Amino acid sequence: MAEITRCPVISGQSLSGLSLTPQTLLEDLASLFSRAETAFDSARYSRTYGVAGETFTVSSDQKGYLNAVDRAIWSHTPDTAVSTRIFVGVAGENDCPSIAWRAAQFEERQVEAFLAPTRYRMHYYHPLSYWQVFDKQTATGLQILNRADQYPPWDLGSPLRNFLQWQLASRDGALIHAGTLGVADKGVLLAGAGGSGKSGTVLSGIMAGLTTVGDDYVFVTPSSLRAYPLFETLKQDADGLARVGLTDHPAIPAKTNWQDKYQFYIHDLGLPDLPSSLSLKALLIPRITGQAQTGLYPVSAKEAFLALAPSGVTQIPGDRPLLYATAAEISRRLPCFRLDLGGDPDEVSSTIRQFIEGI
């Protein structure tokens, strides 16, 4: 049996609105989307983004949230007139439906397994009564908050991430939790757990003139081994900023985020134009060693997979088997190396540049 996460239903939820129950979940979701149509029509604000070759239109009465999405989403001119629609609203306000889970527990993995062969995807973050629901057949998503400021602390770093995965899954690829660096059109993935040096390596690389299509999440098509940008978000602690001379840069906010890191955005750094995608040539697993010089050493596909897969699979619900399979194929098809990081950011970046140019 699949692993089950049992989340208690929060007491005190409003009894008004739509109830979802395990026994009638498909019918309940169909009713939810039917009732939500008026919310799309009445939303005061709408933004359109081009992401990885798809067009996403986001409607909401929450202008502040949309402004945060504007900053974080790596958007290009939309490629198609056909758009994935997403509504972001507060339950019970301005035609936004409210939802209540009517069972003693929300068993996340069981719900995912039940919905896997259907048109629907769903995520419920129970501490905040935060819902994300998606209809793959109509490319329509609903993000319903209990209050305007009640979204998970990580949300603004990669807003609408689950919707991007659920829609882009039809494009022979998946979201991958990894950083990227490149030279011209060629690039590498950098994968590793928190504290491995991945984000610091990406930041020092782009400040040294390397290109990137993102640090955290990218969309990868394993058949073509191309990575596409999703988010412009960068995160770094005070020591990491000091290493690359960004402590006093105007792009750096005054306060840290929930991880005690400074969250800022690539487009605020004044860098040259960055590529719309990268052709992946290798997968690197950075490791902080304290040694003087950077070294690259071949590793097995298994070791690379174990560095690449777990975080994305844990963080993105609904398509976990696809995320595992995509990470496995990438690890098999790309040459994989451990990247033992030296202490000088410029030397690290120079080593990566020479590696990419030579591969």
C-alpha cells in the first residue's frame, strides 16, 4: 500500500460551501468547478504568463498575490491563444466557493492514488485550509485560501507550482527540483539536498557570467534533455551573499524569509538576457568540502538519482510516479558527476564553465 499522510480535519471550519467526501469525490469536484465559473467571470484582476511553451491566465481579486506571482514567474510572450485558467480566491468572498473535507482524516496518498487515473488533481494543506484543485481535461485550476494571507510560507518563492506541474505533465516532462548553469545553449543540472551548496553555486555562477534557467525548479523534457525556466526566485543566506558581493545590492530585501534566507529575483540583478531553455549535457551533485580547488568526479546514475528525485517527489503532490520516472530517465541519460566545491566562488564558476565548454 502507498504511504499515507493522515491530516486531521481542522475544527471550526465553516459548514457553508461545498463538502468533499471520499465516497463522492469525483462528483464533488465536478460540482466545485461548475460553481467556480462565476468566480472567473467576476474576478477584478487577470494576468497572463507564458511558461515553458504554455499559456497560463491567472484571475483573482487578490492584487497583492498577483503582484508576487509577477515577480516570481519566469514569463515570456505567450506562445498560444489557448490558456490554462487558474483562479486564486478567498473562500466565501466574491463568488469564490468554500470547501470542507468531510472525513475524519485527509489521507493524502490515498486521495492521490484514487485521483491518478482521473481528470482531477488535488492538494490540501490542512494547517491553513489551503486548497489547490485542477481539472486536466479543461485545464482549469482553483487555489482557494481561508484568508488572503493564509498560504504556505514557501508559496511565494514558487507560486502556482503544482498547477504548472499538473498542466505541463502533458508535455513529455516534469518539474525537477534542481538548479541550472550554462554557457550559451549548453547547460548542466545541479541537484542536492539543502545545504549542499547548490543555490550558492548557481548564484556565484550567474554573477560570474554563466547563464541559467533557474535555481530551485525547472521543467525538463527527458526525451530532448532540455530545461525550461519556471521561476526567477533566488534564495541565499547572509554569508552566501557576502561571498559574491551582493550584501548591499538593491535587489536584496531587508528581511529574510521563513528559511532565514534572503529571497530575491534574477531580473533585479541587472544581468544580460538569459536563455529561454538549456540543452542539458550533465548532472552535477555539488558538495561543500572546504578544499582549496573544485573537483569533478564521475558518479553512478543511482547516486545521481538519489540526489535528484526525493525533494521534488516530496514537495509536488499528484504526479509523484511521473516525477520519479522523469528523474530516473534524466539520471540514466546524462553523464553524472560529483562537484566538490572549492572555497573561491570565481574558481568554482570558472571550473564549471570549462567543464560545460568541453563536454
